[in-house]
Amino acid sequence: RLHSFRCRARREASAQEPRVILGRCPYRRLADSCPELCQMDAYLVSALTGYPAEQVAKQTSIGGGLPICVFLVRV
């Protein structure tokens, strides 16, 4: 049985440092042993925005919700 892996992405606008927030990570169980996966996400955010991106939170739960990863976009 195949499962669909859909990442939930959203952005938070800010004049200084906009953020891209990714939820429902399809490889969250591998992220600790394969940091290259998170680096790949940072690269993709950078490629899509045209600005450097830095991961500042990894699988963090905010307000008891599902874990999210947060990337700052350096404008």
C-alpha cells in the first residue's frame, strides 16, 4: 500500500526575515540520522525564493500541534 507524502508548507511574511514553515515531513523519522535531508529542504527553499535559507527549527511542536520545521529566508 502506497502512502502519499504531502508536506504542508506556509510562509510568514516579515520585512526583516520571512519564514517558510514545513509540516508533515515525509522523512521525519530519518532526519536525525540523515541531516542531508534537511539541508536539501533548505536548498529547495533557497532555490524557490532566490534567497539564502537557514533552518532554525527542526521537528518542533508549537502549541501541542504537529511537528514543524522552520526556515528563515535571508532577504
